Amino acid sequence: MRMLMDAVKKKLGYMVRSERERRGLSQAKLAEQAGVSTRTISDIETCNGNPELATLIPIAQFLDISIDAAVQDAVSYTHLRAHET
């Protein structure tokens, strides 16, 4: 389960950072638009902490990214990794 959670955090962090940078937004501007702190954005992008779903939803909505897709990708990844060992 730990491996899955780490994979989800990594995928979400990658998606948030990629879309933020694609839009030319600073972490501070994204934080302002999503109603969260700059530290929260930094923590998500660097896979630190465990953000609540209530924190992730406004960020994902603003960036038009899918939390579901991040979870699905992480599940697929961990499933493949489990069969490698």
C-alpha cells in the first residue's frame, strides 16, 4: 500500500508541476488561484506530506487535471512493478 501511495503522490506532483509550468504560472500564482498556500503547492510538487483531497480538488480543477488519472496511472505502475519481483 505504501508503494501505491508514493506512486500516487509522485504522479500528482508531476502533473501539477507540468501543467503549472506549461501555463507559465509560478507556485505563488497557482496557490492564489486555487486558494491554498505556496508551501502546499511546493509540497505537492515535491511529494512531501499528504495533502487532503479537499486541498487537491481546487488545484486539479484550476489546472484541469484529473486526480482519477493520477491514481489510475499509479495503480497500473505499482501493479506492473509488483509482477517484476
